Amino acid sequence: MTDQHPSGAPWRNFYGRIKGKTLKPAQERDLDDLLPEVRLADVGWDENPDRVPLDLTTVFGERPVWLEIGFGGGEHLVHQAQANADTGFIGCEPYVNGVAMCLGKLRRTEVSNVRLHPGDARDLFDVLPAQSVSKAFLLYPDPWPKARHHRRRFVTPEHLDPLHRVLKPGAEFRVATDIPDYVRQTMEEVPKAGFEWLAEGPADWRAPWGDWLSTRYEKKALREGRVPHYMTFRRQ
């Protein structure tokens, strides 16, 4: 039994949703017209079967590159891109409805320093050069609440090891979640992957970052009485 797709891609189970409600006509147009303009090229196995590392300077020049893993509807990604015009942003999100929402925000704000990978973060990690990313965000990831599904969470070696590889030494890694058991697993697994937790007191994980923009996921969590946690790590 082979462990590879005929294209050369490894078999990687993907458990999250790919598409939800029917898209609006404007969202369909954005996927057809705008996504090809902002899609990060040479990530997919069909277009880059040899997994040649990306040349990010051809995309962003000499600007530092920040990565948001699972950008949801793109609120935080676009907010950060607007506030940091001298930085290049890569947003990774496999959920088509979220990609469509983000494209609408990019179109309305005319932000030009964002590139999207509408797919699995593991495929992106394959081709990002080592030590090429200056900051990374993991904000309200899928909690996979059942114990037997915890191995599907992002904060496992399958994801954290390649994330460590692509981050520059000293790069900041931010994690936000409202799920206590996700906090537990984050605090257990992220330091083991080569990251230092930067908290000095309770305020460092109870208060959001100074440049934070609350997402729709966080607003829902607050409405339902859940408590956000904001964890900051540094790549060693």
C-alpha cells in the first residue's frame, strides 16, 4: 500500500471542513477573479511536485514575512496587513467560505501585501524556506474537543516541528484560544518544539496583545461566556 498520491504528494488526512454555506455571487466572483491574483504560487503538488522552496523575495521583496495559520474570515490578517505595510503576509486557510470572506476584505481595503494559500498548512510548510518567517499567528484554531481527536490539533509535533523550521530564531509565535484543554496542550507541546513562553505574569495571557483585533470567533466565545487566553512564544 503506497503512502503517496500519484502526483507525489504524501497521503495527509484532512479532517476540517472545506466548504460550508452556499457562497454569495460576489464571493464566487472573488474566488474566480481575485484569488488567482493573491494566491501564493508553487505551493500545490501539481505545480511544484519537486517541492522546490519558494523564493519569497520575488513575492515580497526584502520585507519581513508574517504567517497566519487558519485566518478564518481574514479580520485579523487584513488588520495586521493594513497596520504593517512594510511587511509581507501569508495567510493559510483551507475553508473556502473563510477564503471568500477574506478576499472581500482585501478587495474593499485594497491591501496589496497579502498572499493566500487556500489549503493545508502542511503543504505550505513543505516549501517555505527555513528561517524565512518573522512572526506567526495561530488564532482560535479548531479545538477538536474530543480526547480521541486531540492529535488533530495544530499544537502537535506534525505541525510544530515544521513551524519551528520556517521561523527565524527569535521569531514570535502567538496563540489565542478560549478552550482550557487547548491551553493545556499548547503549554505542553509548544515549548517541547523549541519555543520559549514569554509570560511573566497573569496579565500576559489574560490581556490581548496591543495590536489585537478581536475576531468573530472570539466575539462568539465571549458571548457564550468562555475566557480567551493569549499566549506568546519565542522561537529558540
